Amino acid sequence: MRRPLAAALVVAALAVPGSAQQQEPFEPEGYRADNYRAPVPATLAGARVLNTVEAEAIWRARSGAFVDVLPRPPKPKNLPAGTVWRDAPRKNIPGSIWLPDTGYGSLPPAMDDYLQRGLAQASRGDKAALLVIYCLADCWMSWNAAKRALAYGYSNIAWYPDGTDGWERAKLPTEEVQPEPRPEQ
């Protein structure tokens, strides 16, 4: 009788969410403020979540503006005098605007303004225009930025959680870009 009881306990444990199975990340109430390269939720309340096929269809139809929020690696401090620093190139979805560092959990006022101005530029001032926000796969930066765009009153936000990783896996074109000019910090 012990074996059937043990088997029943194992089956029951597997049926209880979180006990023996890993759950998907859930949507936090606020913004994610750390560990930005980690599994992301499958949803974003108020936004449409896109897969690569859907993102490509929007891109090909030119029916939405694409906004990349991947951070730009900072210049290392204490570089020896005379060291030449070259920013790493960023390849993103053609036609996107790049607003680096706008997906952190907390934005200083200058960066918040930078994001708002960039979204206004991408949407041409139309808060109902479709904005597709992305960075890389498993990157909370795009989730945060899309959530923030909703908070700014944009009503047609699409979040592309696979970002350029998913785009490149599908062998879709990319182009090297420079970020939109940003405020001094």
C-alpha cells in the first residue's frame, strides 16, 4: 500500500502549481528594478504581446513604429589616458528608433523626458499610433518601457519580448543604428 500512496503524492505534488514545476514569471505591480536579463512574463496588461511572425507582419506593412530600448554599454571608468573607446555597434530592426537606457525600473527625470520625447517622435504625436517596443529576449527593459508607455497614455502598445534575438533567429534583416540624441546626465 505504500507504493500507491507514494505515487499518489507525487502526482498530487506535480498538479499543484509551483511545488514541482517552475512557474512563468508573473507581472509585477510596478517596474522590474533588477536582474533585467531574466525570463519575462507572457503578458503585459494593456499591451498586445507579439511573436516574431506578428512583429514581422507589422514591420512589412509599416503599420507601426518600432522602438528599441536596449541599454548602451557605458564607457568604462578609469581607462588609461589615450585609450580609444568605440561604442559597440547595435543592429536592430530596420526603421526602429533606439532609445537606450529607458527600460530601467526607475528613470531619472532627464531619461523619463528622453523616453517621452522619443515615443512622441516615433508616434508622430499620436498616442493611438501602434508602437512596438523591444530589446532582446528575456529582457525586462522592453517590458518596463512598454508598461511606462501605457502609463504615459499610449493606447496601442505592442511588446515584442523576443526582440532582436528572435528577429535574427528568423533570419530577418537588421541594420546598424545610433541612438537618438539624449540629454546629458
